Amino acid sequence: MNIINEISEIISEAFEKCGYDKNLGKIALSNRPDLCQFTCNGAMAGAKLYKKPPLAIANEIVEKIHSNEVFDCYKEESALRKDIFSKIEAVPPGFINISLKNEFFENYINKIKSFDDLISQKFSDKIILDYGGPNVAKPLHIGHLRSAIIGESIKRISKALGYNTIGDIHLGDWGLPMGLIITEIKERYPNLVYFQDNYTPSESDSLPFGIDELNEIYPTASSKSKLSDEYKLNAQEATKKLQNKDIGYYELWKKFVALSIEDSKKIYADLNVDFDLWYGESTCRDYIQKLVNTLIEKGITYESEGALVVDVKTEEDKLEIPPIIIRKSDGAQLYSTTDLATIMQRIEMFDPNQIIYLTDNRQSLHFTQVFRCARKGEILPNKTKLEHIGFGTMNGKDGKPYKTRDGGVMQLSELIKTITEKAYEEISDRISNETTEKEKREIAQKVGIAALKFGDLYNHRSRDYIFDMDRFISFEGKTGPYLLYNTARINSIIKKTGSDGGRIRIFSDTEFDIIFKILFTEDIILRSFNEKAPNYLCEHVYEIASLFSKFYSESNIINEESEEIRKSRISLINLVKEVIISILDLLAIEHVDKM
Ligand code: ARG
């Protein structure tokens, strides 16, 4: 069920009956709701095609509909159909303004038994969503937040539309940082089994350090390599040895990768983000040779300063697009190599229709190069679309990337802790006395994460935004806590009213507004999916919640005398609750039952 499509069909048929192209009959939501609910500007487009004044065409269409002529596509229900318009008129210069009767919306809304009934269009394409993208042995920091939050939401939105979506974290676990880590471990623990000649793996092999030391090893190694050429060479050598699967290095690497994954899993769980696949850059290692051979056989590679490269620039480029490096002069594999080989692997394993990558805008050149090389090398079928979804950065109030107080990179664990504590302070006064301390902590966690996530998702992903904790955590305005507070409130109202409702009818303007908003949820979901931009859903759920507040303050429910009105309102608030919770779920924000 989709109202826009359904009404478009009727208008299209009128266009056809008047001898015009039926595609002109597509309608859209009006941007002047004070004048009408929908508009069709097909007569404007038709004017050029048929060399007639647009208003004349619009008038013909309106007359056709007023003529009550039976519309073929609705033969059976035609009596009802022709009576659905409360207004349909042609207005200069040639628009058709349309509004529908309340009964029409009432009929629709009463058919909605669950959120899923609001989604009429189902797709079946297979999509791989590459998001998260943390790097092994580097604690998750602020730079990883947006990919996780936006990616998780897009995954859920696409699943709701029926897409067969696979979320892959694509860990950074194969490049030079791995060589740096191994080099530093070797300096600290030269006698470890992994470094012995003739090493053979055994069950009892372990690591001599925990996650805190691992997280400190990488930055130490990275700064050492900047000061010493020898250290850097060792790291490059270690990277190559690992990539060639030296058994000791490989086993050691497996161990610290596992330790690092275990650590980041906790933070992703706090953020309500989860992945179907925990693959990494390394997962494609068996495809690398095949990739290189394919590109060479295609005749598109050449040597440049010892490296193997492919030209990817085109004549239309306004900016210089440098060649992509497939293999470095020392034989090592790069970020671009693994991204290309991963495409080959994903095609072979999953045969997806689309692969979507979520990283910040700064990686757009990298993906342009990778996508062009993949097409040029024909390593994927034409049907498979590749798309990079870039996003802006989260900034501090100074407009620069958000930092800790002492100017360092803010780790996600710290950020989550800070905002959860702030949420705890905020809810402490509001929450009822019967709530236990444990429950309070759980609610604070959900409120804090909702504040963080909604604050991020509310902005169109392509833009930078300012992390303003006080505003994000506020219970008023367009915030996560406002929405959670309202779901808890609806919940407590439902506890009093019960869920024994009846047929939903429209008794007030606000009820109409709520129903109208809810019925257009699918269009918002589609828009969010098409633009890969969950902010439209954020705005939508906020509008529903604030309309609910208005409705609740101006209408009687429990003590409403008319049974018909009371039952209708009970059903309506139950539906509102379902819709708000389901949209929050698409944003991967958990709701609370009480607050
Ligand atoms: N690990 C990368 C980074 O930290 C992000 C990975 C994104 N995915 C990809 N297939 N390149 O920048």
C-alpha cells in the first residue's frame, strides 16, 4: 500500500483517457499543505510535448476525474475510488492540486496492523555494506563513530525494504601497521616462540601482554618509525613477511587481531552496532595474486618507479586522478590492493548487486581510483554497482575535529562514558523513586547512546557537525532523549488506557496530521535509503513524537465519554508507539519503557 502510487495510478489513467502519456500522472506530496495535500505537475511537462497551454491540459484531467467515468483499473472498487477526492482542481499555470477525504486516510490507517504494513515496496537485491572499518590494535576513536552509526542505520533501513544486506566490518588488519606492531613486539619480547627458527604452532601459544599494552604498542611503533629509518625498514620487512604468510608472524598476528577484535566488540555492542561479517583487509589474501594476474592479462598495468600501477584518469576529470598503485616496488600490498582483491572475493562469495562503502569524505579519491580500476580490469560484473558514501567530521565547538580536553584524540570508550554519566545526572531527578540503581544505570546508558547517535544522525551525513553535549542530551528539541522520553511516556499512558482500541477515525486536525505523517513513512524510508541519509527519518520520527505531544495535551483519552472516540484514540496511540519504536530501531537507537 502506497498512497502516492495509488493516486498516481488514477491520475495517470485520466491522462491516458485524455490521450496523453500516462507517465505524466505521477503525483507528489504538496509543499503547500495549506492549499492541498498533493500536486501533479504533469500538465506542465505535457504542455511542451503536446504544444498546448498547461492549464488547458490540467483542466481536461480534472474534468475527466469529475466526470465520474469508471476507471478501468479500479472497476470493482470504482464507486469508492471516484469519491475519494475532497478537492481536485487545476490552478495556473497548470498544476493539479489534490486533497483526499478523511475516510480515505481512515481506511488506510486501519489496515496497518504492524509497522511492516507501512512498507509496501519490497526489494530483493543483495547489498554488501562495508562500514565500521576500525584498525587492529588502535582503540576505537571518534573517527570511527560515524561510519558505525550511519552504516548500522543504513543496513537496517535497507533490510526493512527487503534488501538482502550483509554488513561487513572490513577491519584494517593487513597493511604496514601490522608490520610496525610485529616489529615493536619483537623489540620488547625477542624470545617469543613466534620469532624462533623452525617455529611450529601449538595450542598453548599465547600473548605476553593484554589489550592495554597492545593499544600502546602501535602508536609507539609508529612514532619510532618516523625517527629511525632502520626501524621503518624492519617494519616494512615484517609487513612483507606477514603478507607472504611467514608462519611465526602469521600466528602472532592472528593472536593480536583476536585480542583487538574482542576489545572493539564491547564498544560496538554499547553502540548497538553489529556486523554479519568480521572480515578484514587480510581476508582477501588468497585473491591478491589472482587480482594482479587479471590486471596484467588485461594489459592495463605498467611499471612506474618499480611499482605496478594502472592509469585511471579520464578526459572529463577536472581534478588530476593519479594512477592507482597495485603493488609497491618492494612487493608489498597496499590499501588499494586489498580493496580490489576484496571486490573479487565478494563477487565470488556473494555475487552482490551492490557494494556500498562508508568512510569519511577524505577517502573519496581512493574509492574513485579503486572503482575505476575494478571496471577497467573487469573484475566484477556490470550489474554490480559500487558506491562510496562519504561523510563529514564530528567537530568540537571550535569547528575543528573533536578532541579531548588536552587536545588528544577522543577514544570512543571515553566518549561513551562521558555522555552516559551526563545522561545519568539528567535522568536522576526525573526518574520515579521505584527505579532501582541498576535500572537507572541501564536507562542512562540508553539515553546517553541515543543522545550521541541521534545528534549525529540528525545531520545530513555529508556535512560536518558540532558535537554539543549539552544540546544532544537535552530532553527538549530534536534530540535522542526527547524521543526516548516520549516513548516512555506513551508507554505509561498505554498502561493506563490499555490497548483495547477500536476503529481509528479522525476527530481533530492533530489526529489528521499524525495519521498523514505515519502513512508517509515509507516515502521517508525510501528517501533515506536512496540518499543513504538517515537524517530524514530522524526528522520524521521527531515530527511524529511532537505531534503526539500536542495531541495528548489537547485531547481527552481515558476520560473521553464517547466510546467511539476513546477507542479510536487508544488505537492511535498504540500505533504511534509502534511507529516511533520501529523508526528508532531503523536508526539503531534502543528505546526505554520507563523513565
Ligand atoms: N580501515 C579504514 C580506515 O580506517 C576504513 C576501511 C573502509 N573500507 C574499505 N573497504 N576500504 O580508514
